[in-house]
Amino acid sequence: MLIRFAVILLLLALSFPACKKRETLAKNNPAPNQPPGSSTAPGSSAAPAATPAATAVNTKPAIDLNAQVVIFGYHRFVNSIKHPDTEITPAAFEAQMKELKDKGVSVIGMQDFLAWKRGEKAIPVRSAILTLDDGWKSQYDVAWPILKKYGYPHTMFIYTEGVRGGHYGGGEAISWEQLAEMRDAGVDIQAHSETHPDLRKPYDKIAKKKLGPPEYEQWLENEIGRSKRTLEEKLGIKVNCFAVPYGNINDRVRDVAKKAEYEAVFTVYGQRLTYNAPNNSLGRYLIEANKPKVFSEAINFSGATNSGAAPVAEIGASELSTQPANGETVKTALPLIKANLASMGSLDNGTVQMRVSGLGQVPATYDAKAQTLAYQVTQRLRDKTCTVFISAKSGGKKVEAHWAFTIDENSSGAPPAPSPAASAPPPKR
């Protein structure tokens, strides 16, 4: 019995190294199609041969590149119209919302529109977006219930000093609490500046002062960038859209908006928007009580591509050859102001105008052949910083440009000694 037990122990001792050896061989020499490092548990069947990785499936939706979008812009909702350019009656507004439904125009959210333009989401072939500007209390009291009745999403473009408690936030203004309620209900809230100024003009409305170039740059960043941060901080939202006050835009405004990381910038120059419409200048149809055709043209996706206000193309100061140059300091308060307008294109006769801050429109001389506009200041400029505005029409569309220069406070005010090239009006040819 003891001999038999000793034999069994001996056989077990001899078989253990053999098992370890077979296991080691299996690990170091995997079966075909079995990845190195994998193993099969003792007693189990061999793993099936691995199949080649499946080709990634394209999950992107089919995007209709021929879809078109119209964006409507509203302000106040009142029963008694006093300011038809920014007001509409509740009855008229509801009638328009019903007409959208009756004509089969799909109302989509702003973020769906941007997702479509990024190629991430499909939208109906005829879509509309509803936007409400400024932050009037009637947008909460009157418009929102109507929009909820039809199940329409919408975007609020808010200027922060216009909210109740702000510098311009009076009794007719929406409150932060009401905005938070709308946010919680899924309303999209976006930026519309701090004080609702003309961003092209270096003037601080609250401080009531004109701004020099460095001050203007900081002010512009506050109006565009800080307004975004205020909304994000107060409401805990992500702001990616900016509506330019009055629709007045130029390349500098676009640059600052881009730096502030806005995905899209909107004006009030109505147009049907396509997949390739530039995100830095997206037009909206501004709805006014005395212009019913604007809504009709937009909802029918036909007619003119503007809402009755001529689209404005802004020419950057760097594209003009000006005297004095943009940002230059001059020694006289009676300078010759001159600009070459070739970069504005072919201008319509009789439409070229010059305005000078502190003077208003001035009788400048325009040489159509040379495309130069000149004015010799005869009334001493009082402000340290002077801004020159030039406007004209090219092919029926308005084009504008402006630049600023500084006057040396120690100057006598007398113009420098004239030279034939500088002081004389452009020669007639």
C-alpha cells in the first residue's frame, strides 16, 4: 500500500513540469489568427479565428445642400403701435406663426441650423428660425406663450445692460430670473452686445465720450466679448452667436467676434441662407409693423434677398489711402481730409458723401475719374480724435468706410503750409 502511494506521488511530480511546459509552448506559439498574448483556458475549446476589423460605418446624416433657411427678427409686442420699426401687435405675430405652419415651413432651433452648416445634422428643405432681440418683457409675457402654443423653438439675442437692473433695463425690460426660466425651458439665449451701440463708431454711450484708438479697441472687446462672458456666467450657458446691433458691421467687428470665439454673427439684412452662407455675416429679416411684405417675401422663399434696408458693405480703413492716415496725429485742427475710394468699387454718381465727427456732412469734392474725395476743413475741429465717415452706393448697394486720426492738443489750429499736391482740390480731368 505504501509502495502504491509512493508511485502515485512520483507520477504526479513527473507530470507537473510537462503541463507547465505545454502551457508555456501554447503561450509562445499561438494558433493561427490568435493574437499573441491571448490564451485558452485549460479544458476549454480553442477560441475561433479572429476576423478582420469591420470597416467603420459612416454615421453622418444625409445633408440636403439645397435646403434654405430664413431667419426672422422681432423686438416688442404691443397692442398700440408707436414705433412701427420695432413693434408688432400680438395678433399680427400669432397670425405670422400660424402662416408658417399653414405653409409647411419648418421652424428649427438656432443650434440645429449651425449643426447643419457643420454637416452634422439634416434640416427640412424650407426652414425658418425665430429670433427676439434686446430683451423686452413682452417677449416673455406675450411672445413666449404664443411660441409655446405652436411648439416653436426660438433664440433670444440679449444686450446685457438692457436687462432689468442694467443701465438701460427699465420697467419694460426682461429680468435675469425670467431669462433663467426660459433657459430651463430650452430657449436658446445669445449675445447682442452690452449697450446696443453702433460698433463701428468709437463712442461710449454710457460715458458719453468719443474714444481714441486704444480705448475703442478695449470698448469693442467689452461690447462683443464681455457681453458673451456675462451671459455665460449669469445663466450658466454656452454662447456661440452674436447679433450685431442695428446690423452695422465691418471687418474689425468680425475680427473681434472671431477672437471672442463666436461661431456665427448675424445682421438685419434679410436673405435666404444656404449651406455655404458665410457664418460671419448671416442676414435676418427684421419684422416691422409697417412692412408686411418683408414677412411675405421671406416665408415664400422668393423676391428680393434683403428686407428693405440696403445691405451695407464696410471697407476697412487699411484698404483706403487716406490723408490724414488712420491713427495719424496731425499738427492742425484745420486739416485737408482726402481719400482714394478705388477699393469701394465703381460708385454711383451723386451718392458719395463725407461726414466728419463734430461737423456732420461736409461739402467734399469728388473726382469720379480719379475716385478721390477731398475736403479742406474750414471750421476748427474741437475734439482730440476725429473720425471721418464715407458712404456711397455701388450698383445700388451701400458701401461705407471710416477712419480716425488725432489732433495734437498743442497745435495752433492753423493748417500747415499748403503744397500744390495736398491743399488743392483734386484736378478735374
